[in-house]
Amino acid sequence: MRLLKMDCIAVALVCQITLTSAGSTQLPGAGEGHHSGLLATVTAADGTIRTVKLEGVGCSASMCSRSLIKIKNERNSVESVWLDRISEIRETTDTNALFLMRDGAQRRLSLVTDFRVLYLGSGPGSPAKLDLGKVRSLQFISQAPTTERDR
């Protein structure tokens, strides 16, 4: 548990350093041509359904990206997946989830600790946080149009 806290703090510091050195208000991972602030329907573990605005993804200490999530693939390598390429995330467990992509592909991928907390728009103040491993599904309901540059 202590190592997990230290990892989250380290990621928060790296994000802050990146923001400061870039002189930008944009978070890392806000890729050019990719969209953030997507609307989604969240089904909680207890079956409660609500519509949310996904502001970004990170760990419990800090949001690290507005437009991508990092996962471990079938070869246990970390890779980035653009949020606007995902149609739905379902069958989540504490360690993995089934990702349904906009192109029809389906992959069961492992959740990376530093990219498993969803930051949800909740009006003024800090965004609400929700652990992806604690939801039944996350279905994107507003998808940005795909452009040639995004492919």
C-alpha cells in the first residue's frame, strides 16, 4: 500500500513538472486531433446508471490525461489508448476490463494503477473521482467524428 501511494505521488509530480515545463494548461495526453470531455453512461456496481462528462483519467492523487488511458496489453506491455477510440468499457474487475473499440475490436486489457481513476465533471470545484474497477460499465454516448488526421 505504501508503494502504491508513492507511485501515485510520483505520477502527480511528473504530471505537474510536465505542465510547468511546457507552460501549458493542457494535461499530458491531450493529443492534437483527439477529443476530451466525452459524455458517457456509467453503470455502477450496484446497477445505478448516470450520465457523466469524463474530464480525464489518472490515479487517486492526480489527473494525468484528458484524452488517453494507459493499459497493459496481452503481452503485459503498457500502451496508450485514445479515449475517443473507445466505444465501451465493461466487465470490469479490480485488475482488468473488456474494451470495445469504435472499430469493432474487443480486447480484455489490464488496468494500470496510475490510469484507473476516472475524473468526472461535477460542476464547480474539483471533479468527482471514480475507480474504473468499481464500475460495471462505461459507455461513451458522444463520439467525436473521426478525421483523416486521427487515423
